[in-house]
Amino acid sequence: MNELVNINDIDLKINKKDFFKNFSLTFYKGVNAFICGTSASGKTLLLKAIARKIKFSGEIICNGVVALLFDKYYFSSSLVEDELRYVFLSSEQKAFVNSFFDKKMLKSNPNDLSFYNKKILLLCTFLYQNPQMVFIDNLYSFISTSDIEKFDEYFNKNKITVILISNNIEEALNYDYMIVMDKGIIALEGKTEQVLKEEKLLKRLGIGLPFYVDLSIQLQYYNLIDKVCLNKEELVDKLWN
């Protein structure tokens, strides 16, 4: 697999105290990953290091174009279309933007948008970069399922690898790989289904389980099913069989 982002032995201090110490992590092209962890686990801090927004020692190598989308309103333009670099977008990209913003909204000030549309705007700012990988910091938590599906369809169609940072554990089920962070370390890492089986450790870290995963684990204790189910359809199928 192609390594798109390689984090090698980084050290980072917060208020003169070590936070990341010899921290290493690799993100691969084509492997969509879900990162979770409680508050102050280091999720957003890791993205800031990748974006070079904070100082660290060690090495972070990006082998391609990587977009980082933060949940902060730092609009530098007075028009939505300028914030999106609309004039430089391809016809496909413009059509995608137009599915969210009409002509009037494109000519408006980003700061005058509704809370919801500000989140959509932040998500759309990756387009002009034509990235191979996109890191999304918590933005999916604020938009509708149908709009999430629109973004995911675009990512899939254009072969853009997605790294989602979120505390909504239900979203983990849409990702191949899962990384659980805790106080600047990786507490768990691996294929999502395997990580979710670590029920006791996840709960000790303050992280719940997706509803149907949790329910299927409880049913396993009573020997009613013999595997962890990721969704309602799998669980119903197992129970009837």
C-alpha cells in the first residue's frame, strides 16, 4: 500500500509538558480511517501537527496532496465563491458546490451563512486542492446523513482517501480502519470490526460502542449469536438463522 502520510517519532509539548512522545502513525492511500478518543486525547492536535500549525520535533512526510478540514471558522474571503476558489474549480466540482449553494449564496459573505451552511462551506474547501487524502475534524457531526452521503459519494468517485475524526462512534462503521487515541498515545488500532470487539478496553477509555455492535456482544454472552454484528440487518439475519 502507498503511504500518503507518514508520522515518524514526533515529540510535542503542551505547556512545557510532553504530550506526543516518539509518536508514529501511517495513513495509506485507499484505507479510509476513523479516529476517535475522549477530549484531550490528541486527535485535533495531531491534525495541527500534520498541518504544521504547531511546533514538534520528528518527521511528518506527506507523499501527495493532503487537505485538512478543521471545525473552525477562519474565512479569509468576503465572498463564499472566493473562499471556495470557485473560478478555478472543474465543471464537476462546480456542480457539486452548486448542489449546496445557489448563485445568491455564492455571492454572500461566508460569515453571514447559517451555522449549517458554514459547516458545509468548511467541508467544500478541499475541492480546489484536488487532494489524494482528506482529514475531516468533527465536521460530519453537524450535517445531515443525506449530505454526508453526498460527500462520501464524491470522495469514492474521485478516489480520495478519507480520515474522519469524530466522537460519534456510529460513524466508525463506515470506515475500514479505526484508531483510538488516549492522552497522546494510540490505545487501539486495527480493522474497525476487530477494534470494536475490544469492548472492555473501549469502555475503560470512555468510548461506547455502536448500538448494534453493543447489542450483539451482549447476545453473545447468552450464546444467542456467535459473532459481532455491525448493523441491524446482520443482527436480524443471525437471530433468525
